[in-house]
Amino acid sequence: MRKDSNFFILVGTIGLFVCINIFLMASGKLPFSFDGFGIILGAGLTLAIYSFLYKDNPAFKIVENLYVGVSLGYTIIITWFNFLKPDLYDPLIVPMFSKATTKAPQYALIIPSLLGLFMLLRFSRKLSWLSRWTFAFVVGLGAGVSIPRVISSFILEQIKPSLHPVFSGGETIFSSINTLLIMLGVISVLIYFIFSVEHKGAIGKVSKIGIWFLMISFGASFGYTVMGRLSLLIGRIQFLLKDWLGILQ
Amino acid sequence: MNFLKRTVPLIIAFVMGVLMAMQYYVPHKLSQDLLEVVSRWDRIIAGFAVFIGAYSLFHLHWTRIKRKVEGWGYSVFVYFGAIITLIFGFLNGGKFFWNDKQEGTMFDWLYSYVQVPAGATIFSILAFFIASAAYRTFRARTNESTVLLIAAVIVMLGRVPIGNYISHYIPAVADWIMAVPNLAAKRGILLGVSLGAIATSLKIILGIERSYLGGGD
């Protein structure tokens, strides 16, 4: 009985959605074009996902899986057009097999191609060890590239403004207090994260201040994230009311 | 054989790590060219890595369909979405995939009317879950949790017109929280994370950290 009522709710909602769209197209509020059908599809997907707020249902699951599939297809196509085609196909494969181009093939690109193919051997039982060469290349490259850049961008560039003079002339008393607070916050947070020393006495008191700074930061991050998600929600409601139903102008 | 399976990867990681770390300090054209070439190679390898992800996802859903596990019918829509997108992507508006990407094709239509609305809606739905989780877990039991709660409320109110309506100071205090205590804590965390990243990178280059090699022989 309960299953039947759920089925009727689902069919009724889909029927209502179809009727609304027929009315919107017949009244000319939605153009009879690919863009018009796109708006209907977008609205349908949006409503199907929001239906999860009522409870888990087949419409939500279908859209969820469809989204995963479309995202996967999109990633493959974008990888081809943005990376593999300009970096591998055009400079290596085309000059090798096409007589129309005068460019010489860049044979050095065979090395990353082989490394890429080695990675696919992860699925072979006998040859999966070859994928380690690729992982070693990528991991070693990432480690080497990151060391000097992290030192420069995330350590030196972050320490510099933390050691800004409190009174260098021209600033207000509030900005001087803020400079001091930032320095206190950075030092106390760093001390809080030193776990090789017992947090007792002076260290304990400073690390306690660090916890307060961290709590304020976590609260601020939480508030910021909520507002970011709400702005997305407002965007979706605007889409439904403006682009689809045409209620908002 | 053990040399090829275990030692060669460690040599590759060491050589690449040292070479790229040194490259940063050599302001010569050759050094810049090396970075460009190696970055290009990295992009090509990343391109191949996408196919591993695709295979894993297809394999997972194919297994669900084959074994007819509960809800297997939904996995068909993963294939449907992926195949439709791939067909339109490779058709490339009639110019096919070996030519440059064309604008205004069915692939772009799918992006605009399926990918973007579904992605934005899924992320926006998190607003409800975050709010509901916060209602259930946020309790001003200790001084620290009270500080977290107050900071969150001020930042949220400071970002909407009602905050300014309640008091003109709320947006200013929200900005101050973001610019001073939040910045100080984030900077402290970033410094710690950076030192950790450098230590891990050094361990990888020197062969102390070998987890990326995986198990087995």
C-alpha cells in the first residue's frame, strides 16, 4: 500500500511537470528550440535532485547516476581536447602518419606515452610492476617541484606579513593591534601543533590561545561554506523561477 | 628482476626529484625548457590516468549490472550518460575528434543543461545537510565550542542583508574575523602543512617513503 502511494506520488509529479512544460511551450514562455528543451531538462534534473529532501526516491537516484556518467564522459572528452590532442596527438601522431604536414614528429613524446601505457598495465597481473616506473616519475617530479615552491610561496611569503612592523608610521592603532593579533595567532597555533612537548605551564597557556584562534577560524570557515552553498541554492531557485517558469523578470 | 621492480622506480623518483628541485634555482633558458618539457610529459601521463579512472567506474557499474545487485538498474544510467556524452564529444559537431574542439555543439549543450544544473544543485543541497548537521551537533557546551558557534553566526549574518539590518557592526565584525583571527589560524595551519609537505617530499626523493610503489614484489 505504502509502495503504491509512493509510485502514485512519483507518477503524479512527473505528470504535473510534463503538463507545466506543455503549457510553458504552448504559451511561448519557453522557446520551441534546443535551448528551450535544455531549460526543461535542467529544471527536471534540479527538481529530481531536490526531491531527495523529501526522501530517497528513484528520480533522485537516476539523476545522480546520470550525472556521474555525464561527468565521466565530459572529463574524458576535455582530457582529449585539452591535453592528449595538443600535447601528444598533434605533435607526434599527426606528423608521423600524415604527409600533408611539414612538421617533424616530436619523438621525445614517446617517453611519456610509454609511461602512460605502463600505468594502464596496473590491471595486468604479470606486468603491473611497470606502472611503478610511471608513479615514481610523477611522484618524484611532484616532490621535486613542490619543495622550492612550497618554501617560497607558503613559508617565506606567509612569514613575511606575519613579521610586519607594528609601528612603521602612518597606520592606525587598530591596524597595529591587528598586526599583533595575527602574530600572536600564528605563533600560538604553531605551538598548539607541537605535540612533542607536553602542553603544560607557559606552553599550555599559549596553546590554549591557539585553540581559541582555531575555533574562531573553524567557525568562520563553516559560516563561509554555508553561505557559499546558499548562494548556489539561490542560483538554482533563480533558474527555476526566472529561466524555467518566467515568474521573475 | 627485483632491480627493475624495486630499485629502478626509486632511482627514477630520486633523479626526477633532485632535478626538479635544482631546476628552480637555475635561472637559465635550458632550465626553463626542462620544466616546460617535463610539465608537458606530466600532463600526458595525467591524460592516460583518466582512462584508469574511467575503467574503474565502468567496471564497478558493469559488475553491479552483471550480478544484478539491488539497484543495478540505476547503473545503466551511468553508462547512458557517459556514452551519450562521449558520442557527442567525439562527433565534435560533425568535425570529429581529430579536429580542434568546436563551439556550440551538442556536447556543449549537454554541459550547459545537464552537467552544470545537476552539479550546482547537488552542491546546493549540501546547504540543507550542513544546516541540519549544525543544528544537531552545535551546542555551546564549552567555551571553545561557544566561540566557534558565535564566529559562525557572525560570519553568516555578515554576508546577508539581514545582518546589516540588525546592526551595522555585524558585517564589519564578520570582515574582521575573516581578516584577522581566521587569517592568523589559517596561516599557522598552512605553515605546519607546508613543513609536512616538504618533509614528505624529501622522504619520497630519498626513498624513505615508498608507499606509492604499492604492495607485492
